[in-house]
Amino acid sequence: MKISLTVLQHELIGLNARVVKSSHPNYVGIAGKVIDETRNTLAIRHENKRKIVTKRVVVFHFTMPDGTVIEIDGKAIVGRPEDRIKKKIRRRW
């Protein structure tokens, strides 16, 4: 499956997210709707509670509006959301 690099520039607030891998064991399994984003964290509504997850140490599965599930390393989305949306993405592979 080929995925466009524009996924990294997509607005994340409102998407469903799931933490699938993390160096912090308590983050694994957190799933829900993204309700806020800062430079280094995502706030996810998990079981009617707000969970703050550090982007740098996790791998996310995001469900896009069309139902596609995309795996993104949190290191690729670190940065202020307004700057990440404007930034040109360099290929690293």
C-alpha cells in the first residue's frame, strides 16, 4: 500500500488514534478521538478521560475519514501543528 506523504501534514484533531507501540508501557492501548495537539503531545479522549501522550516515544495508528488506517511514528509529527501543516516533508527512505 502506497501512502502519500501529505498524511504527515494532515490535521490530526478529530481523527481516531490508537497507540500501538511505545517505550512508555502505560501508553500502549490508549485509543480514542484526538481532542488537542501541542508541539510534543496529543490529547486523546480515552474512556471519557483526557489522556496526554508524548508523540516522540510512540507509534500511532490513525483512522482517516475514509476508513484507511495509517501507522505513523510519533517522531515524524513532532512540532507545532500549524507549522507541520505548512512544512515540506523530506523523504527519509
